[in-house]
Amino acid sequence: MTCPQCQQPIPAKSLWTTSGFSGIICPGCSASLTPKPLTAILLFVMSIGLGDLALVLLRKNGAGLLLAFVGFFLVTTAVFALAAPLVLQMRPKDHGPSGSSAHHVA
């Protein structure tokens, strides 16, 4: 994962902030970044899909509901953590019109 402005690598730990994807800052140029929507959707589908597959396989092999849910959570988290630096592509964050963060309705 690299910054689209300065082409410096962005460390994976930058994704794990309390504000989620809305607080990603490039360590090289201090640009505010956000993931491209399609790559974020792809990461979500991969994480949830493989977590669901683990849930189904655990339930099919006789695991209880609680154990299957824990397996779903662990697989979803692991896939997200491992795939995010590889799948996500960043873009500069849109800041909208200055002076207001509200959406204007016509």
C-alpha cells in the first residue's frame, strides 16, 4: 500500500486506528487518505465471505453455535488484517467546501 501523492509505503499499522479508515495519514507527506471504494468493498466481501465459510464448515462438522461464531469472528478478523495491506488502494480524502462539513440539499 503506497501513498498516491508521495509514493511512500504506508505501514499496515496505519489502518488500525480508533477512527477506522477515516483517520489514515501518510507518514511521508501527512496527506489524509481514504481507501478507494471498490477495494474497500472487495476487502469486506472477502473477509465476511471467508468468515461465513468458516461458520458453515464449523456448523456442518458439529460445532456449537458459540464456537462457530467465534470461528467466524476470528477468520473474518484474520482475513481483514492480512488482506488489507495487499488489497486496499488509497486516494486523497475529499474535503468538500471549506467552512462546512454538512451536505447541501438543492
